[in-house]
Amino acid sequence: MKLWTISELCSELGITTRTIRFYEDKGLLTPERLGANRIYSYKDKARMQLILRGKRLGFALDEIKEYIDLYDADLGPMQREQINFLLERVKERRVALIKQQNDLQEMLRELTLIEDECQGMLNVRPTVKG
Amino acid sequence: MKLWTISELCSELGITTRTIRFYEDKGLLTPERLGANRIYSYKDKARMQLILRGKRLGFALDEIKEYIDLYDADLGPMQREQINFLLERVKERRVALIKQQNDLQEMLRELTLIEDECQGMLNVRPTVKG
DNA sequence: GAAGACATTGACGTTAACGTCAATGTCTTC
DNA sequence: GAAGACATTGACGTTAACGTCAATGTCTTC
């Protein structure tokens, strides 16, 4: 079972040690310790990847934390009401993500239009002076 | 041809006047003036909507500005080389957006899994005490 | 013409997400 | 055992994206 030091994990993920410690302060992950030193497991790495994906999608760390909380909620000891509550949160998230997906597709369409326009300009005739 | 005052446009877009003035400072839009007062045209509104969409997608104002610059670049007076340069930028953007789209779909898949798991827990049996 | 409603331009404040630097500890290596 | 390499915990600094507040102007309305 593979383990990482902080600098190993950071270089694999392309972030700084400051960042990962900052996330720990914010309660986004809780690595084991070997003495004073942090030791990261595969699970920690996966969690960091979730966080970084959230960032790429433009979420704030608070929102990412909420997502992670949904992600590793333990349904076992939950009451029906709690599960229903969680389900609601999940559905809200889904709605927001689908909105974002629409925005994205719209933007991609626009880029395609611009691209076509550029290609059109380039294909009119190789050079004017001909 | 419809025109807006700053507070009209802001309330339609759900933002504050501070925000729109801030964007103007950053060079993201340049409304007309009637005396000292800003007057917004339909084009300004459309541009603001582009900006807000960019924000929803998690872009920084700098990136949004670059996008807008692509968006209303005037190809007419451009040299072939300039158009090719612009094309490159557009393609870079497209690559980044498609990455983001993949991230989004992955997250949606995960949400679906969580949702199913919740539904599963709820459907086992209505209540335990039966 | 005084009172509101709305606008303007500074300018300083605030929060999130880190960067940076100092002081200190531990572990290997020559 | 001194020198690096890597780690730790503060703590203060920085940047983006606004919020807030003061001073002031203009325009309507009673």
C-alpha cells in the first residue's frame, strides 16, 4: 500500500506544500502523521484529486467541502430523514452542474463560430496581391 | 432601441452597481455617457451576460477579457498571421473547455452514484420497526 | 426650495486562496 | 559533527473581486 510524503504528493499533483497544508487547515483532508510529518495514503490522494477537479470547475473551497461531505457520507447509521435531506442536496448540485454544462456548451458553440469565421477569412484567397 | 440606466441593468442581471463599475474599470465594457451618467445599450447587456457566464464557469476576469477580445475581434483589417494567431488562441480555449466538460461529466456521474445509493437505502424497507 | 431618488468618483475595507519568510526540528551523509 | 535536504508551525503579505462609505452632483416632486 503506497504512501506519500507531502512533497512527493505535491509534485505528483502539481501543487505546492502550502496549498495542501492550507486545505488541511480548512478541513478538506486529514492525513496521518508519522511523528510530526504528514503521511498521505491513496485515499488522501484521491481526495485531493476531487478537490482539484472542483477548483478546475470554478468551485470555492467551501463548496468543494460540501461536495466531499456528500461524497463520503456514510449512509449506514442515517435516519430516513437524513438520507432524504442528503438526496435533496445532491439534486441541487445536479441542477447547478447541468446549468454549468449548458453554459459550457454555449461557449463551445461560440468558439466554433469564431473558428469558422477565421477559417473563412483564410480561405478566401491565399494572398490579396495575387 | 432600448437603453438602460446602471441600476436598471443591474437589477435585470442580479448584480450590484459596484460590480458593473468595477468591470468597466477593468476594461470589460465601455458604456456610453449621458453627461456623467452611464447609459447601457443592448450590446452592453449582451456583453455583461457573456461576462457573467464566464464567471459561472469559474473564469477570472482576466480570462473573460481575453475571451471577449476573441469574441469581438474584427477580422477585416487583420493580416493572415494575426488571424492564425487568433485561431490558435481559440483552439487553446476549446481544449480547456473540453477538459472542463469532462470534469463536469465525471462529477455528474458521481452524483448519480450517490443518488442511487440513497434511493437504495430508502427502498430496502419503508421502516425497520414494521 | 427642501426632500428623496438616483447618479458620480474616490478611497479604504474585506474575504478567499494561497505565497513567503522566519524559527525550529529531524534525518542522512560525508 | 557540520551541511544539506526535507519537514514542521506561526505569522505576515498579496491579489482578485468586489463591499461600503463619504462627498458631491442632478433631477423630479411636493
